[in-house]
Amino acid sequence: MHDVGDVHEHVAVHVDDLAFALKDPEAFAKTLHEKHGFNLKGTRELSFHLGANFTQDKDGTLCMSPTKCISDCLMKSHEKMFGEKPKQTVLSPLEPGDHPELDASELLDDDGMQQFQSLIGSLQWILSLGRFDTVCDVMSLSSFCVVPRRGHLEQLKRVCGHLMKMQHLTI
């Protein structure tokens, strides 16, 4: 972050991905290319970065949503693992009164455990992209990654369905 008087300029770096909000983004991109030898691709108005979609509302406010990540990553993973799209009939990530810590269903086999851990990883990335409405549910269920049960996987599938149903929510 850099204070340039009337605004703050920002450069966000994640491994080899950049997003920047500057008064003169073209000059910055030119400096990176000519002075530092960076080959930049996609230097245009921000619309997608690290799995998040970016738009502007009618007032010009920048809005972020993991819509593409949810539809591409989560839905495709769910379909590949279970042969169906997540059920989008739920209104909340978990049933009211659900207590994953009390689940006594059978332990998952190695394949089920891999499915559970894969979904948890995808959901944790979606949380980091701003879907805070599922943070308690995902973090509760992630505590069972070492020894998940059938009921935990079913609860996780419900969280996926909720995210698919509400995938267009933005920050």
C-alpha cells in the first residue's frame, strides 16, 4: 500500500499473480516489464483474480464473489466424486441444531476420507475468497479431517449445496 495524497494505491501479490489499484496502472505495468523483465498477461480492468470474480455495482463499488470458483471447482469436484450436482434445496449450510462432534455414524474408508479432505480444502479456499457465511460450518467440519465419519461427509455435501444455491452473493 502506498499513500499518494488523495488515495492509497495497492498492489496485491500472490505467488505469480498480481492485482493492483493505482492512479496510473499502465505506467506501473510498463515499469515491471521494462525495468524488471516481468511478462504480464491480462493487464486490464480487474474481473477475475485467484478464483474470485470482481464486478462493480451501480454506485461503482468494487464487489468480490467466488462465483466461478464455486461453480467450476466445487460443483465439478462434487459431480466427479458423487456422480451428481450438490442438492440446492437447503437454506442454511448445516441443519439447525447440527452437532458434528456428536456424530456416531461409521468412519469413512480411504476413498471417503479423500473426498472429505478434498472438499474441505476447496471450501477453505472459498472461505478465504469471502464466503464468511459458511465459516463456522466449514471450520467445525474441518476438525474431523483425520477421522471423518459418513455423517460429516453428508453435512459437508449440504454445505456445498448451500454454496451452489447462494453462489452469487458478493462482498
